[in-house]
Amino acid sequence: MWNIRFLLIVALAANCHAQSVASQCLQDLDAIPGFLLANDTGAKDHVAKFGQRHFDDALALARNSARQATTSDACDTAIRQYLQAWRHGHLELQPLSPQAAKPETTAAPKRDDTPTLAILSAKTLVLTLKSFRDANRDPLVALIKKNHAVLASRRNWIIDVRGNGGGSDSSYLPLLPWLMTDEMVDAGQEILATPENIIGWERFCDILSPGDKVCKEFEDRGIARMRKAAPGQYVPQDDVGRITFERVKGLEPRRPTRVAILIDHGCGSSCEELVLAARQSFQVKLIGRSTYGSLDYSNVRPHELPSGRRRLWYATTRTNRIPDLPVDLSGIQPDIYLPVDTNNPRAKEDEVKRVQNWLEGGSIGPLKPVQ
């Protein structure tokens, strides 16, 4: 009798837990549509493009999955599938443990993504940039300073940003004096001023880049602009207006004459921002595959969902390039297309060698097998 009673208690507890998970999941899911329409810069554009029925159907499908969710992972999957109905980038779900949800700061995992430089020949070098997160800004500055003579002596540069998911635009700025011809055109961005977006901007640096002065200064400027605007109004991100024609400051006197930027579908966000800027230079060519397509709505900020177990990251700015020059639709296309060689386990390394051959006057075609 005791064993049967124990099993009944365990089953009842499991059932209550499953109900709790499903209830919290529905609570978080149902909080998203209204929040996005009020605060996310892409939401209303997406509804106008796809129609309300598209999102109603996606929500109904996600709610059905949420009702059946018995674990947090299952709930997260249901919510992520719903977010995909809005757009595929700059709209993300971050699971939080009850303990991790309380503090404002979270320790960033150690990553092996600092910038590196390799000399390929007397004419050519390769600069590999795996990430533009804030923590890689100073390492890039230090790398450039330490190797200034080497950088100035190589006429051919390969900049490898394959797989670079972005981060902060300030992390690639040290490269522009080496890449640009002179003038750079920037369409600019607008910030959507809402009370929730102000809160999100206030918390951003403390969560992702605690102690970063550059991040904090950028954050404070955006907040100041939003506070001066009426809720729901778009405000320019800077003082210069919708489009700027700027001279790049401090151009290097001995810049490379031929620059190949290796791109692929893993290049997104700030990586795409670099690509848009650098391709304006006469000496830059984009080589590889199209980029990810996650730039029209950006500057993601955090918002805690009702359960306290999940954090929504959503876009608070939109570019002035749209609707004339969207990036999210299909990414940024390369000047020279290199299809993926799925049969070659060394395809990634071989692409660098192929581009080197091309820069040095040879063919960019597949490498000939060693006899």
C-alpha cells in the first residue's frame, strides 16, 4: 500500500510540474506579440508585409506546443519557432535559471575568437576576425599597432570574416583607415523611443559588457535621445541626419592596394555593417557566399518575460536604408561567388589559399591536387 501511495504522490507531483511548465510557457509566449508591436522596430513592418493572419497562425501553433511542454527546453523550442515567424535575426530567446535571472551581470564564457594575423607571403597576409564583440576591440587595436610595419608592407590583404556573427560596430572601426579610399556614405539609423526601450538600453552594457566605457557612452547617448522624444516616436541615432558623407579620419598612408573580404552565411549584424562600409572602397572585393541577413533592425536590447526564466532580445533601431536597400531579405551578395566544397574537409583553409593565388595574379579556381 505504501509503495502505491508513494507512486501516486510522485505522479501527482510530476503532473503538477508539467502543468506549471506549460502555464509559464503560455504566459511568456502570450506576452511577446503585444510587446514586439509596441517596442520592436521591425514588428509593424513585418505585419504590413506578411499580414496579421501569418502571425495569428504562428501564435496558435506555438500555443499548442506550449500547452504540451513538460520541460523548459520544450517551451524554449516552441517560443523560438514563434519568433522565427517574425524574422530570423536580431530576435532571440535567452533561457535563464532562477538564480541567473536575478543579477544584472552574467559572466561571459571564454571564447577563442580574438583577432589573428598570418603572413602568407612577401605580398599577402590574412587577418582573421571571428567576432566583433566588445571584448575584441582592444585586441584588434593592439594587433594593428604591434604589426603596423607588416600591415603597411603587404599590398594584398585577405580579411576573413566567415562565421563572424557580429557584436559592436566600434570593434571594427580601427580597420577603416586601412581599407577606405577616402569618403564613406552611411544611411544612418533611427531609435524607437519607448519606456521599455529606455529600460533595455539602460541594462544592456551591464549585462553584456560591464565596465566597457565605449559601450556605456553609446548607451547614454541613445537614452538621452529617447528621453527627449514622445513615446512611440523614432529619433535619429546621431546628430547628422538620415545620411552622411564623411571623410575617413587618419587614413593610413600605405594602405593595401588589393583587399579580399571572405564572407559567408555566418557573417551577420556588425559583420555585415563592416562589409557595407568596406565595399565602398575601390580596392575591396567581397568573395564567398552571401551574408546572413540580419542588419535592417538592430541594436538588440533585453526584456525579461513574465516567468523570470527567459529573456527576450529584440531590435530597438532600424536602418534608413530600407525599403530601398534591405539586407535582411537575402544578405549581402559577394562580388565573386565561391560555392561550398562539401567534399573537401579542408575547404575553409583552401579558400584562403585560392584567394591568395588570385590576389597574386593567379587563378581563384580550385587548387590542383598535389602530385
